Amino acid sequence: MEEQNRLPLIGDVAPSFKAVTTQGNINFPEDFKGKWIILFSHPADFTPVCTTEFMTFASMQKDFDDMNVQLVGVSIDSLYSHIAWLRKIKDLKWKNMENLEVTFPLIEDIKMEVSKKYGMLQPNSSTTQAVRAVFVIDPKGIIQALMYYPASAGRNFDEIKRLVQALQKNQNDGVATPADWRPGEDTIIPTPGSCGSAKERMEDKAEDKYCLDWFLCFKREK
């Protein structure tokens, strides 16, 4: 029976590995310590959905740089296939995106070592292609979020960006974010842990916060 690797989960230390990429050799995640990391897989080079995804990621590169986020891609293709595909992407135009150069590393994973470590190979989908996995890893190398998509569905990159912003807000300010939260909108204050704290919260008239009930209180961000 083929060995099944345990899927890394939220709160786990990101599994480490060494790999060859389009930007040289990397030691992951140690080489990116101090940065947030988005590690994402795609099924194959020269495929249509993947091409639109890479064009979108490349068009958002400055946004992620400004957020201290390192992008790292991976698929079960050779380095030379990666290079040829990324060169071709630069020639394409779609949704006003053109002349895009992918400067983040794309991992060669012919032996499927990375894909297996991160549960990107899912046999009922394909034994030769990774699904569209996304791992968000914090500057200490801890997995903070993961998402999986089938090969047929392109990812929402605005949501991936929003998710990282929400995670960063939580780590920086100790608050949670409500449904559909965007930067600049009000955040959620952690739930009180005692009856006394709940009573104090409801009686607190501070201008920078408000409560809908004892368990749902917001911090004003503007």
C-alpha cells in the first residue's frame, strides 16, 4: 500500500524541504523566515486555468511585496517546462494583463516529494497532478490557513489576499475579522471569558467600540 502523508493542518510547523526552482535552489521555509508565505500548487504547466492564475498572481506581485508576502509555486513538472511556460506567459494578454514576468520561485517537483508532504496529491482527483492547494504560512513558519480547489476551478486571488490581510490583522492587533471583512472596516473584539467580563463589556461606553450583545463586540477602525 502506498504511504499516505498526513495533511499539514492549521497551527502545524510548515514541513521543510529543499527544492530546485525557477529562481534557484531554496530551503523551505527557512529561506523566507520573517516573511509571510503563500505556497500554492497547480496541476500542470501549459494548462489554461493555471495560466490565468499565474498571470493574476504576477499582476498582483507588488501588492504581495508590500504585505511582506513571499509567493512560492509548485507543480509536478520539470524546471525546463516551468521556464518555457513562464516565458510564454510573458507573451500573453488577458483582462488588460500583459508583459507579465513571474519573478517568484516555481518549484520543480517531478518526484512529487513536496506535493506529498503538503497533501497536494489527491488520488481520487489525479495521481499525476496536484490539486490547487494554498497554504498561508506566517513569519515563524507556522501554517495559518489552507485551501483546496479542484483542477477545474480557478482560485479567487482577491480572497487569498484578503485572507492574508485578515491573518496579519489578527496577529498584529489581537482581533478577529467578521464576514466579508476588508482592511479599514471594524473588527471583532475577542469574546469575554467570564460573566463579570461580559457585564463590564456591556456597560463600557468607550467610543472606539460597540456591542450588539455581550458575545459580539466590535472595535471601530475609523
